[in-house]
Amino acid sequence: MTIQQRFANFTKNIKPTPAHLEAATAQATYMIEQLHDKVSADGAFELHKILLAGSNAKHTSLLRTAENEFDIDLGAYYIGAGASKSQLGTLLQFTKKRLIEIYPNKDESDFVVLSSAVRVQFIGGIRLCVDVAPIISDDSLGIVNGGWIPRADGWRLTSVTAHNEFVSSRTVESRKRPGPVHFNRLVRLIKWWNNRLPDELKQPAIFSELVTASAVASVGGVTDEWQTSLRNVLLHLRKDRLVTPIVFGDNYEPAEVTLPNDAVVALDSVNPDNNVASQWTKATRDAYLAEVEEAYRNAVEARSAEQDGDEDAAVDAWCAVFGETFRSLSEEKVPA
């Protein structure tokens, strides 16, 4: 089996299974319907809409493994006189109470208030987690579905739709090039690699999206094969060393942004006040780049082995990047 065939299998098999997605969608649909009813019955707030957010909305979610969780993110947009920024903290508790009403037979410990969302944990079946983030609608950014979301460091103006569009627009552009490499699938591969890093170096999904987009832009788009596209991402990180600020002009003018004085700057594509890498130190950057260097070395070794016709050695090298699951998941037959 060629490396191209293995990557075709691997990129399809690291997605959640159709049965998993179907069960997750059914649970989310039920929750959305019930939450509208519960909020309406309470009368304290008005729930305007609930939008699918996160990896599932961007089509970058991963198969559940020991390293990869599977969850669904929902943005619950509240409107009305009572729905103000000062009520964001109240909304977290309010949303939790309404969710408990939806699932009265669940243990209260299955409902967890996070810094920006309420998590509902389903222990059985597909072991799904659903994170419901209360959002106060606000169109001051001039972006569709803008709103304030509570965060550990205060309120943050964002847009579920704009975040989804950041990935989907690049995915559409990548499909114009012949070959199997689509932007969202490339992000999925980078996330798979990222989630194998030591816990202190693992980055949130948005960071993988930003660095992948930055790398793809630096070379004018994706290539016609997975191996080269992956090496391009790693090579970009290796050469730039995260010195150049990562900033995109999708929703604001980069030239008008005041950059923070942080070790690494990777600005949220929707809100430039949010540096996704604000907590990085120089030591974090050096350790992360050491992992990049190791992955790139193995990717180059895989290329050399492939050119020599040594498919087994190429597989071993890619396993060093993605783990032994690359071997098993790339061997499985992909349904037509």
C-alpha cells in the first residue's frame, strides 16, 4: 500500500464515525429544542438562537481516543433588556439550571460551569460532552452573530459565525486545487499531532487553525498531496520560529491593530484583543518548537524513505509524528 493510499485512509479514519456524529447530532438537537422551551418558560431571559460552534461546525473534529476528546460546542445567544454584559456571570448559572431541568435524572455533577460555558457530560454511550456558551448579542463588531461571551479574564466580544467562516472559507479555497488536501482536513491532522504533545504544550484547536492558515498562506495554498502540505506547515513554524505575529485581515484591519508585547502573538481572527498565545513564555515557545523540529525531521525522513521505495520505513517515520494509530488507521479499508 502506498503512502498516498495510507494518508487517504488515515485522514478519513481520524474523523468521528458516522454513527458517533449521528448520535451527537441527535443529542444536540434535543438539547437545543428543550433549552428554547425551558428559557421561554422561565421568562427571565429571551433565548434568540443557538448556533453550532467549535470543531464540529468547522468539520475539524477528531475521532475519540485517549488523546482526543469529542464534544459539541453550542453558542446560546440571549437578547432583551436583561441580557447585558453585567448578567454574563448570572447567565452561566441560569443556563446550568435550565439544562438540569432538561435532564432531571442526571447527577448534578454531570453539569459543570466552566469559565465560558456550561458543560453537560454524558457518561454512557458515546461519552459525549456538550458545552453551552451563553452569549449576549452585540453587533458592534459589524460581524454576523457578534456577541459577548464570558471568559476567565473577563468579557470577550466574538462571533461564532465568523470563527466558523475562517475555516470554511479557506476550505472552499483549498478545494480549487486538484488533489485530496482540504484546509479543514489539514487542520485535523495538525490537531492530531498537537494532541500527542506533552500536556503543557498542547494548544487549543484555534491555535492549530491559526498556524495552519498562516503556513498555507505563506506558500500560496495547499499542495496536491498530504505529505508536502504537512511538511510545509512544519517547515513554516521551523523557519519563522513563531517570531512573526500571526494576524489575519478577515474581520479587522491588521495595520490598525496594536500588537501585544507577548513572547508569541497569534491573534484571534475575530477579535484582535485576544492573543490566543498570551500565556506563552520563551520557554514554552522553545519547547514547542523542539517538538516541531522533531516532527519535521521525521516528515523529511518519511519523504526520503518514500523516494527510495521503502514504504515500511516511511510508515515508521509517520508513526513517529502521528503515533502508532497512523499504522492501524491507515491500514483499514475506507468505504467507497
